[in-house]
Amino acid sequence: MEAGIKGRYNYMKHIILTGGGTAGHVTPNIALIPHLKEMGYRISYIGSIGGIEEQLISEMDIPYYGIPTGKLRRYLSLENLKDPFKVVKGIHEAKKLIKSLKPDVVFSKGGFVAVPVALAAARYNIPTIIHESDMTPGLANKICIPKAVKVCCNFPETAKYLPANKAVVTGTPIREQLLKGSAEEARRFCNFTADKPVILVIGGSLGSVAINNAIRGDLPALLEKYQIIHLCGKGHLDESLNGTPGYAQYEYIKEELPDMFALADIAVSRAGANAICELCALAKPNLLIPLSAEASRGDQILNAESFEKQGFSMVLQESDVTSESLLNAINELYQNRSQYETAMRGSSTGNPIETILELIEQYS
């Protein structure tokens, strides 16, 4: 961070961070927290009750407040009958918290828990800054955008979907510790050897059945040439594969993740915006398998297309994944890895953390 930001202290200012539902709605907030503390901000976090964000934030010595939250589904479900009541209750709880905590500013990373917080902040004239990671705003952020003073985004293409006076292309805050990993520590942790390259497989915090099945289906062929770190998501371990030489599977990794990034020669990943921005910041050649349009609103497909056009990524659509296509794509990626590294190192997204902190300072 530049000295101009580092040297400004505002010991009495109070910021509320919000966002949750997946790790991608939390990790950018986590990246900001050390800098906000350094600048003297008092920090509180509002998230969902029992959400992944509660676990991640509770380890950072920050007050956490859980509120009820419902998912606003675009499809028919019995849960749609219950969730409006959760949303109403969440808004009521958020209003009580905003009134009690009296923040100077709110920073929202999105997810449905952020909707009650943004609405409550607007009720008490508290400025809210939103971060939208994907190419197009999701439903939760669409609801919040009219209440926001600024909307940060990753892609220049996103600006056309936002009010012109609110859009700021910032990129995604990346946790600095991700840049400081030790390949040797990861090699020891995974019990790997030094004679084969390493693939890091990232299915997202909730896991990806499609990617998990594809990797495991190709495992014998892949292990002839590579070693594999497989982050498969909660509940997606395959116990029968434990002890397989050259294959290390984990539901979720936190402390050792920087080391695993350092060890990885290439990565296979979903195309969630935060994940791909981390891969770009680390210049890790990557094969993206975006979530299909049938299972999502198509945001990962657009994210992947943007990175492919910029030369940062190879892309394999989920519908095109077979044992042969996946193996061929991984081999091609590894063979051409240097060109992807060069493209990513040449990208210019500025300093997302500094830009966002300047916005927070401006409105707090």
C-alpha cells in the first residue's frame, strides 16, 4: 500500500463489513481487514447465522453479528414460501444493528445476507459501498445498487450494467498472504516428491461435483505425469483415494493455501470471479471450467470468456468435459504455461485494496 494511504489514521471511524453465503463473498473483506485496522477503523461484521462467513471472521478478533437471511430464488421451491419471512426478519435485525452500532460506512461484498444490511444502512443514511465480482450484477447486488454510493467491479465490461456515476473498476482485493507461500512447505504437507509438476484443483468452497468427478475419473492417467492437490469442497472427499501417491485431497484449506499456490505449476478451477482474480494475481496458468448456464445465471461463463480473451486462461465448458478432453486440455495448458504466465504478469489492474480504501475514506 502507498504511504499516503498507510499514514492516514481515523481511530474513531467505524465500518461494517458484510457479505456471505460462499467464501468468495468473504475473502475480499478478509483482505481489507488488516489495512482497515492499520488505518484505525473499528470493524464489525454482519453475516448470516451459521454461514461460512461466521467461521472465517470469528478467527479474526472482530465482532460478528448473525442475522436471518433467505435466498431469493429464480426457480420454484417450497423454500420460497419460507424465505420471505426470513428476509423480513433479517431486515428488522439489520435495522436494529445499524441503529445500535452507528457505523460511518458499510462495505458490502454481496450475497443475500448483504441485502438487509444495505437496506437498513439506507434507512439511516449510512453510505454503502458495494463490490460486484462478476461480469454482470447478481440479484442480491441488483437490489442493493440503488442504495449504494459506489459500486466497485472487476471487469471494465461491468460498467455498462451500472449507473454511470457509481461504477468504479477496482479489481478484487487479494489477501497479501497468498503471495507469500512456500512451495517446500506445501510439498512436505502433501507428502509430494520434487520430480513431477503439481496441479491445484479448486472446486470452490462448496465444491464442484462435475470437476471432482472429472479429475477422479482421469486420476490414473494424470498421476503418470502430475501430482494433484484437490480442494474438493465440504462433504466431497473420496475416502477410497486416501493414501494414493501423488494425490492429496482436502475439503477446504486455509492456512496452507498460500503454500499450495506457490507449489502449483497449473490450476484447474471454477470461474468464480474471486478465484480467477487470485489466479491472475499469482500468475498461475489455469484451466477454467465455468458453472453451466443451466445451473447458474451464466456469470462464470462470462468471467471465463473475459479471461480467455485476455490470454489469462484456457476454458473448457462443463458440457464438453470428458476424460479425453480434460486430459488433453491439462496437457496443453502445461505445455504452453509460460505464455499464460506472461499475459497475467502483464495485466494492469492497479491496486484494488488501495483504491477501495480510498473510497471508504471518502465516504466515511
